[in-house]
Amino acid sequence: MERKEYSAGAVKFSFWFMEFKSVVKLLAEGKSYEEIKELAQNENLFATSTPARSNQIYSTVTARIKVLDESFYPVFIKGDVSIQKLFVLTAAMAYDTLFFDFVYEVIREKMIIGSNEYADSDIRIFFKDKQIQDEKVAKWTEATLKRLGRCYKTMLYESGITDKGKETRKILKPILDREMEQWLMDHEMEPIVKALTGVR
């Protein structure tokens, strides 16, 4: 799994489950990325209020899909909604190294020690540590870090990994289906398996 430079781009992103699902389905049916882009622009595939938003969803969702391998399409399409959501989360983590680190270092650690919740303070501590470790993150404003924290909470909630508590959120340990787990292991994504299942 390739590690990328830390980015705060996620402040503009969402989980985009239905959009991800639509694009994978179209790709599996043989549509090209170019054809899907045209559908997004000319037929409002993602039902957005502006073309700019449609473009942003298209470029983020397709970038996430491309970090996986097209062999995941049949596993995704066959899976139930909870498996599909875990694939969307996997793609977001593979695409965004900082988000992956958050799930790996905060959520996974909580599961390992048997704590079934995380709090806003855990998010603040995570970002403080990253600001010490990385000069790029050190330059981000408090407002950016707050928005990133909110984005991470939303992604984890929408993927079914946590509930929507106010101060603290319950971690709902996912059960990976065998085929999905095998696919991840075969594609050098063991760190994601560990992050999702809370193992060392």
C-alpha cells in the first residue's frame, strides 16, 4: 500500500457511498472513466446542485476507486451494503494516508485495548502528534484541523464503524467477509485489515 504525503483535502470530501457504488457499477458494465465523466457533467449522474460539485465528486470517487484494483468490482457488487461501505472506507483510507493513519492509530488501538469508544480529545491528540511529526501538518490552522476531525467522524459514522454520539462515539467493530478480507490480503492491504478489525 502506497503512502502519500499528508493532505487536508478531505475537508472538502464526503463518504459518497451511493456515488461510489454508481461508478463501480458502470465500470463493471464496461463504461470508461471518460464516459462516466460525461454522464456526471451532462446528465447530473450524482444529482448535485452545481457542475463544480459534480466534478469534485467525480474526481474524488474515481481517484479512490483507482487506488484499488479493478478485480474488486465483482467482490463489491456481490457484497451486502455493509461490505460495500467497508470497501468505500478502504478506498478512502488507501487514497488518503492521513485518514488511514487516524483509523490505524486511533480506532484500531481503541479496539486492541478493548475500549469501544473514541472522543473528540482523541482526534485532537492525534493531530497534535502529527503536527510534531510533520512540518506540513504543523502549518495547518486550528479551523482546518477541526474540519478534518469532523470529516473523519462523518466518514466513520457513514461507513458503519461508529455511532453518532455527541462527545464520544461508540466503535462498532466490523466483521469482514472472507472474500473481502482475502481480496485485501492479496492486494497488499493487510494494514487496512488490521485497522478495520483491531488487531496488532
